[in-house]
Amino acid sequence: MNQLLYKSTRGEETPATSARAVLNGLAGDGGLYVPVEIPRADFALTELPAMSYAQTALRVMRLFLTDYSDEELQRAVQAAYGDKFADPEVAPLVNRSGAWFLELFHGPTLAFKDMALTILPHLLVTAAQKCGEDREIVILTATSGDTGKAALEGFAGVAGTRVVVYFPEHGVSSIQKRQMTTQEGENTHVIGIVGNFDDAQAGVKKMLADKALAAAMAARRQMFSSANSINIGRLIPQVTYYFYAYGRLLASGEARPGEEVNFAVPTGNFGNILAGYYARCMGLPVRKLICASNSNKVLFDFFATGIYDQNREFFTTMSPSMDILVSSNLERLLYHAGGGDAAQTANLMRSLSASGRYRVPESLREGLDAFSSGFATEAETALAIKDVFESGRYVMDPHTAVAFSVWRHYRRQTGDHSKTVIVSTASPYKFPADVLASIGAGGDDRDPLALAEKIAVLAGGRVPRAVRELGQKPVRHRTVCRKEDMEAVLRSILGLNSG
């Protein structure tokens, strides 16, 4: 197999191997790594029904990670998907209320981020070995709620790594916050910031690109990487579940090989839906990728107008992982849809940095035809949760409900009745107060664990262990800082001079 190299969306960096791209996280010019060419699937669609999730992951990832040996990838896949997921299928596909729900929340932190962050530590440690790096790898991450816990869980106790997570102190659910602040592991650090996710993400990207900070770290034999989806090692494993979902549709007889299906994806930082775009480019028969936003509808407006504008009111919603106004992974789509024009992408990103907005040329907009977009208000999200529960006795979390609501509107508006997979990104147990209030079965939201028990009764199941155990875990991380002080806190953690 020929080696697949990775280049920066901004074009100034020498192409890198997949291992180096995974290890670096962010390209040296501030851009994001993308494959020089998105590979075509080397397996037939008819093979998918017989493949387990782990087998599908191996077949997909070996096309992208060509300087990893099959043995290295097999070890990583087995470590990630062997026994860490509560459901033996890893990502079961269930039919309710006229749609198929791809449940990506059966991992250790009950969110879709587990699909990639259970394997990323193994890819990263292997990459360091392959690249001859013996420095401590500092995983620097911003989170809107789910990535942080998944990164902490994935890297806790991993030799040669340290993970530092920043999250909006007042912008996550009580369960999400407790998951992070009770995290064990001497190499884990969790910091709340007075600000929103965009502030956290901007601060992290600034530190990752800071050459003076990198030099200070190098003097202490430390280096940065990232667990956010700006790291191509986060994005590639997510391609797997689009192929796996299609295989489940084939296996059930609900779809014929080659039949086009839609995927409705709750979207914030754009990594999840971009993985679906990569799957489509690889040959998966995807009719439309339905980009679902909440009230922070910057992506909806972008697809509608070709103008990206973050200069707008920021809303705190019941779907906090989507409360984002700067969708980092959109940069990769701009690069691909623009025909690989790195100079154009760099100019758009400079405009975003300088003014908070950009307008793409019409020629680039023509490359976005794989996408449809919509948004759901808080009332529409709550109504979707209620309707699906009453019609299918199925309990959705608010992020999944946004996708369901947008898909339902899309179907009415377009008349497109293609089979649709709703990408279900989080467990309802992570957002019990909002879920129960939407259903009309609310309770005292000061006790989220008691609310989780109420969801178990409604869903006819049991509260997941990851939530049950939170009540017994002590809070270990209490640091809160201003967004301006993020670097100072990091320097203190790493033992660097403040100057």
C-alpha cells in the first residue's frame, strides 16, 4: 500500500506521515492536517454486514494510517473496542419513531467522543515511538462537555503523557462537570474557565501555536499534542461508524447495497459530520449529510448564505456540546470543497481571526452539495424529546433531539423519505434535568443522580455505571481561571517559568 501523507490546510508546512500528523495535533502553520488524498474504500459494501465494529475500524483506518503496521493497528483497535463498551455491538443501530438511531454513547463516558478517544492514546503513543520522540506528550484540550471527560478517561495513567482540559465553568451539565472534576489519575488536570467553549478553544489553539511556549516546554523535554478533533487522529476513527451503520442497515435488510441513505448529525465543532463527509468521499452511498444546529446556528447560516459570522449572540442551551460559534473542523471542509486551495483557506482563516467572519466564493459553495442544514430552537428540541418518547418509548438526549427535530423538518420541507440515520451522540443520563422536563416528568434538578434514576424507570433500563459511580467519587479538580490566565495556569502545571 502506498504511503498516504498529510498536509496543512494552510499550505505552509511540509507534508507529514500519518504518525507525525497524529503526534503534532496541529500543523506548525496553525492549519489542520488533511490527507493529501481521501482514499477510496478497498472493500465492497456487501462485506460490511459480516464485519464487527472492530473489524470495520481496522479496514477503514488502515487506509488512512498507512505508516502504522497492521499489527499496530490491530493492537490499538482491540484495546479500544475490545471490552470498554457496555454494548457488545459497540455502536448499535435501533429503529424508533420512523428513524434509525446510531447509538454512540455506550462507551466509558457515555458520549460519542469515546468512539475515537478510546483509541487515540494508543495511536499517539505508537506515533511517538515511530517518530523517535521521548518527550512527555502534553495533551492540551478544550471541551464543551464531552471531549474533556473522554480525553481524561482515555489518557489517565498512560505513561509519557499528561492531559490538561479546559471547560466553560458554567457551560456544561452538572453530570458532565462532575465527570471531569472527579477524574482520577496523577497525569490529569481539569480547569474551569470563566467564559464559553469558544474562549476555551481559542486559548488552547493559541497555546498550541505559541513557539515561545513550545521552546520552554522543549527545554523540559515536553511537547504538545491535542485530543480535540483538530487532531486528525481523532477524526479518522469517527469515519468508522458511518460505514458500520450502513452495514447494519444492509444486515437487517432495510437497505440494498448501493442505496443512498441520509445521516442527521448534531453539529458543533464540525468533526463528527466531517467524518461522514470523508466516508462519502470514500464511496459510502450518502445522499445528504444533514447538519443540525441548536440556537447557536452559525453553521446553518453559513450553509444558507456562504457567510460565516461568529459576531452574534451566544446562547447557553440544553445541548451544551453544540454551544459553539467557531467550528474548527469547518476549515478542513473549506479546503476540500475549495479544491485543495490552501492559500484560499488561509485567507479565509485570517479573515475569521481579524474580523470574526468570512464569505466563501461561489465556486467553493458548489462543493458543499453533500450537506443540508437546519436548526432547532429550545422548544423544538424539547418537543422532539417528548414526541419520540411518547411514540416510541425511546429517550433521547438533547443533542440527539436537535438532530431528530432538524431531520423531521427536512423531510417535510424536501419530501426526501430516504432512510435516515440519526447520529445519537450522548446518553440521556448525562442531561437528566432537561430530558425529564421535556417529557413532563421533571424533578429536583439539584440532585442529578436521582433524576437519572427517574430516566431509568421511563426507559425501562438501569442507570449506567459511569453515572451511578459519580455519587461516590470525590471532587479532585477545583481550579477555575479567567480566559486571560489559561497560559499562566498551564505554565504552573508544567513547571515552566512564568516569563
